[in-house]
Amino acid sequence: MAKEGPYGDSSSASSASLTGNNFDVFLSFRGSDTRHGFTDVLYRSLVDHGVRTFLDEEELSDGEYIKKQLPESIKLSKIGIPILSEDYASSKPCLRELAQMVEWRKEGRMIIMPVYFLITAWDVEMKDGKGPYADKIAAHKEKGVDPDTVQKWVDALKEVTSVKGRQLTESTSLATLRLTYDSSKLKSLDISNLTNLKELYLANNMEEEASPGTDGYLMVEPISLLGIGKVTKVETLKLCLPGFTKLPEMDALKQLRKLDLQCPDLQHLPRLPKSLKKLTLRDCKSLKTLPELKYLMSLSGLELLLCSVMEIEGLQHLSSLVALLISHCELVKLDGLECLTSLRTLTISYCDSLQGLPDLSNLKKLRTCHIQHCKNITQKDSL
């Protein structure tokens, strides 16, 4: 099945007239190398910006490729982006796509923008008959592929290296990534190569794939999230992930400053990095307890919104806490609140299970205090 965004369905590529462009971009890629990482991120980014993009979701055999007539989709596209990865040249469908794109470019009907994913133009060009792509081409010859066809592929590979492209290495800088995914289509995501990532926002679009359970609660199958421990330079992380009962370990993220979790099925909070300065938990309705947080000595902001947490263990040890916001939670008590001598802002609202508050008179730095709509506590607007 193919997917095109944001317009059209999978039948449009083969049935549409060739007189005009149905797609802005055609993505050609080796699925085993980049499908669940760079390619899916690129596709989603293009779609989010209104770019009509064709991406085929299946790994095709040789016969399936011919039946599907995928080159028709290339002819319907304005821009071709071949993502040239290590195993790209081992795929006959990929080489056919590239040859078609080069032919279309020579006729002035397509712009090609190659991406070199963890390889170089030298690898693709096969200068002096050497390099990893040369080995892949030799393998096709050994398997009896028609020599003229092989030569056409070689010419296309050499031609594409004459076009200015984008080189992606393991250290390529990508500072911010915002990705909304559909878990009915995306089953795993590997971000381990995005080593320079500073900010990551990852959300599941529940509107299409969520289905009601026996109790009416929406059930979502979680994706396999890989490599989060490798993005060690990330400073801001926001995860909106239904279906996840637990998250990958994060203590390796030594530069993480802000963490925002919106995970309704989350039952256990992983160990967090000591560098964390702000922690926000929202709509974590399955999270009943928080682990001991006293090791978060740099934490200056804590927000609990629409959570089922009943107690914050070790609250008294958060000596750097400046702002505390709690709303619509099931907290029963706030032991240790009176020890937060750095606290400047305290807001507690709509916490009907909260039985009371300790004496706050020792919090000399507290400037703003709002205790509202908690039926068991006398309302206070400020100190």
C-alpha cells in the first residue's frame, strides 16, 4: 500500500492522467535502511508542511514492482528524492526508480534532490569500480540481470552524483524534530542516528487508529520506540504516547532540561537524568505513584495535571524547586511541602482528595500561592 499526503489515495498514482503533476515529491528509499527512521520523519515533515508526497509503504518483489507500475507515480511527481543508503543499490526496484527519475530529469520534467544517508557520493559514483555500491552492482550481474539494464543503473547512479545533494552523517545536525504518527501504519521508530537533536516532540494521532475497549476507554497499540537513549544532546523532550505502560530509560540523557509526558497508560516513570530542571506530567491517569525524586537536585519546576498520583515521595528533598503546579489530581497528602524553602510559586486546584496542607509559614521565598477548588482545604488566594 502506498500513502500520499496530504491529498489523494493509493489508487491515484496509476489512474491519474500524465498531463500534470499529482505529487510534489516522490521518495525513493531502501526500507530496511531508513523506513522507520529518517524516511518516515522526512515524509511526516513534508506532509505537515502541505507538501503532496508519495511514499510506498511496502517492500516489493521484482514481479510486484512491475505489476504495480510504480514509475507512473514518478512521472506524476515534480521532485524526486532518492535516499541513497548503504543497501539502496542492492534493490532492483530502487535502481529502477532512480533510473526513471534520471530519465525524467534529462527531459526537464523532474528535479532530483539526492540525500546521502550515512554514505558519500563517492560510494554511489563507484569511481574506478570500487566502493560498496560497486559490490552491489556486481552482485546483480552475477545473478544474471541483463547487462544493458545494469549499465542503465550504473549510468543513473553516476548521473545523480553530479546533482548537488544533502550529506547526512551520524553527526548531522538536526536541532528540532516534531513528529505526529499514526500507529496503525507506523509500528516502530528508530531515532538513534539523530545524535545532535536538541528538542523532540513525539505524538500519536489517536483520531484514526484508536478503538474503544470494553469499558469505553480508547485502546492504542504502542509503537516500538528505539534509540531514545542515544539522543544524548536532547534538552527538551515532549512525549504524547497513549498505549505505553512504560517508557525507555532516560537517565543517559545527561543534557535533558525539560520533560513533558502525556501518557494516559503509563504505569511506571523511568529513572530520569539528574540534569532535569522541569518535569510536567499531564493526563497520566494510570500513574498511581511517583518514584523517589530526591536525586533530581536541579529540578526547579514540577507540574502534575490530570494525574492519578496519590503521593509525591521525597518531595521534601527537592530543594531547588521554585514552582509547583498541581491540578485535577488525586493527591491525598503533600508531605514535605513545608520543606521547600526555595519555592516561589504554589498553585493547587481541583484536588478534592487532598486532605490538608502542612504549615507553609517557613516558606519565606513564597510570593504567589493559589489554593482553589479543593473541597477539603480552606481557599487561599495568596499569602
